[in-house]
Amino acid sequence: MTQMPDQPPPRRAAVRGRPRMAWVAIVPLFMAAVHWFPDRVFSIAWFFGIVCYAICFAWVTYSIIVYGGLPNWMAGIALFIMSALLAVFIALAVAIAEFIYKQMNGKIPRLLIWPVCWVAMEYLRANMPLGLAFPWNSLGKSQHSVAWLLQNADWGSFYGLSFLIVMANCGIYSIIVKNTERKLAALVVLPVIIGALVYGAFRYNTESGNESFRAGIIQGNVDLHEKWDPDLRFKALLDHIDLSKQLIEKEPELFVWAESSLPFNYRYAWYYDNGKDGALGFHLTSFIDKTGIPLLTGTLDHDRDKDKVYNAVVLALPDGSDEYFYKQRLVPFGEFVPLNRFLFFVNRLVEDQIGEFTPGSSVKPLTIPEGPEIAVTICYENIFPELVRQRVRAGANLICNVTNDAWFGETSASYQHFSVARFRAVESGRAIVRSANSGISGAIDSRGRIIHQSPLFEKVSFVVDVTLENRTTPYLIIGNAFAIGCTALTTILYLIAAIKNRKKSKTGGMECLKKKSHP
């Protein structure tokens, strides 16, 4: 569906990128690690990864300095440590691929080994234990704006595109250095990419559903330095209500407010009463009752019996009932400290800015009577494809992402975060509506097309029409089977290569002994 005609045009600069660069970006790594310095494969690949990630995640320093209170030099060190840790996965992919290639005496072409190992390491990075999984800015995500290629996410997520990109880089490298694989590159790489484009064109142009749903999106743009000020709770709530009222004539079927839009606990809203404006609960219930429109908003929830605090979303219905959803994937060093027993000092360094939340467990959609089943994702949960897949498979026909990206300022982080939603839409075959406190808010259809996107750090409200679909994509059926297959194949090939290497070592040792005994 298209955006409403009386809305201002979205700022097209909101999601930028140069997806074509990815198709040649790894060639220098091939040249350095394979052609020029083959004895330093790991270290060169590690350095390459550090540079790449330091550029991609430069926005981390903004959050650390502005909201963590650390000096610039400490933020720089934190960025380096983060980049160095993430770069290990690139280094392992390259080192393992070259080890397998050499032990197999080149019988398995690099055109296969490198893409397989690369995807395996991306999958490992996306599934690290202890809450350290971080699939943000994986290679395949560079193609979020290439419509036909993006459709391939409906069978392989971003992993399939990473595979294609690495294979293409291998092919270009082979042609440049004129090695034995250059003919194979010409025969394999181009047809595979053309096949992906043909498949994507077919998927892009297939008919979608015809059931329309209208959502009113509110971007409150509440300053983080003011958000939790008790004296400003009423102002934050009334601002959101006023923005919502501006949309009533457009007849939205749901209001969506961002993560932590309510700087208080919704369940106990009636207890917040400053004597002047009345109780917060009174304003909320009056608004929902008078409009007759359900409200989905971020809030906190506190289980006082178990003394647990949740980052939550509540769906408040006009009949007075409500449903809660609790965030499952908490942000490390933002909403909890991994290995807190050993890293107990971290929260003190950032002046106790790190929360201590409890993760939820339910994947059940939130339900609007005679309306959609909504799969909710809170903040960066949207970067995990398997997480969204589980919630859609539970019966959802619409995805709603609420987030608070004000932590990132006007850096590239908000744009990167918004672009990820296009993959979730294509993988699941579901439209996405998104409310962010400071932007980017908007909507994306099931083919990954942007219906609307808001500017950063502006107080806005708008309505979007999306199509509800119940179709089953290949990804909903097989999940990350492609990435798991690459990981299994990498493991098998590595074990075979290790056995061959061990045999060579033993044979070499025996030959040395024979030469010494028979001069």
C-alpha cells in the first residue's frame, strides 16, 4: 500500500548506502591474505576486520560519551575492543578457509570454501551464548536497498546474500591474479547471481494480500536526559496523547508509541498523581475510552512478588483489558552486564547507567479483536531473524517494532537499525510498522519496500496503511537451515583437513627419522 496523500514526503536520505561496494570490498583482503602474505592470513584478516567494524560501529562512541559519561579516550578504547572482538570472526573465516584449501591441495575451490566459512562465522557471531550474539551489520545486509536481491532473504536471510557477495569477490580475485579458478568463476559466479536476481524479481512482483490495516505512528522525540525526570512524566504522556489526537480524523485502527514512551509503569499508572494534573492512569484510560482505538506502547513492568523488572510492551484495549509482551533479547552493557560476577565494575564506570532487566520468554502475538495478530519486537530484537521467525510462526500477520534510538544521536546507527527491518519483512512475508522515540519511525511492506520513514529528532505523527498477510515463506519453514548447513560443512571440512595435516606431520617426522638413520 502507499502512504497517505496528505502526509509530507519521507526524507529519502534516511537510509543511505553503497551496496555495489560490497561486491568488490573483500578483494583487497584476498590479495593481502592469499596472494601477498599467505603466511599471515589470520593477522591480516583480523586487521581488515578491525578497520571495517571500527568504521561501521563508530556510533558506539557517541552513546558511551554522551550517556555513559566516559571520556573520549575511553570510548575509543571501547570501540577498539568491540571491533577487535568482532573481527575475530572474519579472521577465523579466512584462516579456516585457507587451511582447508591448502590441506585439500586445492581440490575444493576457494569459490566454495570462502563463502561457506564466511557464512559459518556470521552464524556463530549471531548465536554467541551469554547474550553476546550480535548479527548487526553482517555482510549480506549491505544489500537492503537492492530490491530484487533482497527478496532472496525469504529463503536464506542475510546469510544467503553474504554467500553470494563472498563468492563474487572470490571470482573477481581469481580473474585479477589469473589463477586456475578464473574459468570456474566465469562459469559459476555470474549464473548464480543472475539466478538470484531472477528469483528476486519473481518474488518481488508476486501478489500480496488484500486486507488493509491502518496504524497511527507516534514519534514523541523525548529527550533522554528528561525522560525519567518525575516532574516531566505528565508532559511526556500528554505530548503523546496530543500527537495521537491529531490522527483521529484519519481513522487509525491502532496507535503505536515507541519503546519506553511511558516513563512510568503502566500497570500502576493510577498511583502516579501529582495533585495538579490528576493521575496518569486517568489520562490514559480517558484517551483510550474516548477514541475507542487500541494503544500499543512501550513501558516498564515490575513483578513485585519476584522483584523482577521487564522492558515491556502493553496493548491496551478500549474495553479495559490489556496484554503484555516482555523483551527477550536484552542489550548487553545496556540492559544487563554479561558475566556480571566477573565484570561487576562495569556499571560503576558508567555511573550506574546499565539497567538490570529480566528477559521474557513468550512468543505469543498480541491480539486486537477483529484485527491483526501482532508479533512485537522491542529495540534491537529486530536484528535477530530467528527470533522474529518464531513470533510470526506463532500466528502473527503483522510485525510491530518499538525502539528508542535516541541513544545514538544523529549517527548512522538509526539508519542501520531501520534498514534491518527490511530483511525481517521479506523473511517473514509480513509488513512492519515501527515507532521510534527519536526516529526513524515508519512502515515497510512484506517485500521490503519502505512505505514511510520519518526524520530524526522531530516530534511527528502519521498514519500508514499496510497489508496483512498470512502466507508462508521458505524462511518461515526452514529457518536458518542454509547457515546451519554452511556451519556443519565448515566443521566437517575442517576436521578432514586437520586429520590430513596430522597425517602429513607424522609422515614428515618419519621421513626425517629415516634420513637420520640412513645417511
